Amino acid sequence: MAKTDVKTAAKSEGTAAVKNGAARATHAAGKAEITVAEKLVDLYRMQVIDAQVDRIRTQRGELPLEVQDLEDEVAGLNTRLSKLEEELKELENNVADRQNMIKDAKASIKKYEAQQSKVRNNREYDSLSKEIEFQNLEIQLAEKRIKETKAQIDAKKAVVEESASLVKERQKDLDHKKKELDDIIAETEKDEKALLKKAAEVAGHVEERLLSAYRRVRGNARNGLAVVAVERGSCGGCFNSIPPQRQLDISNHKKIIIYKHYSHILINNYIIKRMKNKQ
């Protein structure tokens, strides 16, 4: 009878030990599952925040690019206008220089004519006459060049006026686009800053390896979606069919599943519900 009791007690202890071991294993597995699930929850929370930031920035549309293009265009037009104005100034200086040359030539002619009345022989007189003739030719050439240059000045002034008008018009467009962009930024800046701060806080809870993977996947995704749910057996991002075994792996939360060439990080509705419950 005693032996029977001892055997029964030993058997009971063995059964209890097996049950305790199984319970510990189950608890450990549950803990591991929660750990992976929590990582997925944080990644999905980041995705939700980043998507909200994307929507805010989408409201700006092409305005930032349009503003940048207009700024570049206005800068180029101003550079061209400055160059045209320099060329115009140079032409005007050329006219002034030739006008001064004509004054000097006339003064020389007057001096030579005065000297002719005092010459002692024909040779000196002829020499002065040649100088006077040369100065008259210089005056005629200068007047011709002045006429040509003034025509160039008139044409250049027309181009300068046209360029200045274009600069004014494009600057007006730039100011208008900037105001539009500033108004949109003013409306959304507060929300965007709050979301970016929240994203930074969530990122602080994600290990660097996963964060890098998330950003890499998000950068490669055309729609900016890195973390997507499996919906009706298909990827919620690219809509390709997910094999049943892979769906089972996603549901078990034993590891993070990145689908096909870093296309998307896959989750199930359980992760979405947990994220919403933690908000």
C-alpha cells in the first residue's frame, strides 16, 4: 500500500512538472509573440503618422516645385536683364566717346586753320590742310558710327524694356505662388510639426535595424506605404496574392514578414486593432 502511494505521488509530481513546463513554454512563446507584435504595432503606427504627413504635403501639390522653378526663372531673367543693361551702357559710352572725339577734332581744325594764317610757305600750308582734311574725315566717320550705335541703342532699349516687363510679370507670378504656398503652409504647419514630433517619439521605440528597413521599404514604395495589411488573401499595397503558408506566418507574429524584394512589410488585422486600442 505504501509503495502504491509513493508511485501515485511521484506520478502526480511528474505530471505537474510537465504541466508547469508546458505553461512556462506557452508563456515564453506568448511573450515572444507579443514582442514581435509590439514591433509591428510601432511600425504600423509610424506608417499611419507618415501617411498623415504625406497627405498634408500633398495638399501643397506642385506648388513648392512651381515656386522653385519660378525663382530660378526670375533669377535667370534678372541676370539676362543686367547683362543687357551693361551692353546698353557700353553702347551709350561709345556714343559719348565719339562725341568727345568730334569735339576734339573740331578744336584741332580750328587750331590748324588759325595756324594756316601764319604759315610762311606753301609746304606748311599744305601740311595743315591735310591735317584739317584728316580731322574732317574723322568727324564724318565718328558721326557715321554714332548714327549706327544710336540705332543699336534703340534696338537694345526695346529688348531691355521687354526683358524688364517679363521680369516684372514673372516676379508677380512668383509672389502669387509664394503667397499660395505660404497660406497652405500656415494652415498645415502646426499639424505637420505635431505629427513629425509624434513620429520621432514612435521611432525612438523602434530598433535601428527595423527603422532602417521600414524607411528603405517606404522609400521604394510608389505610394509611400511600407506597412500594409493582408486583405482577402492579398497584399494591401500591391494586391498580389499571398500564399496560405505565408498568411499563417503573418498571423503567428513570430517574425516580421517583408514581402517580395522589400516591397511591403505585411501585417494582419490583429496588429491594426492593437494599434487603435493603444491610441
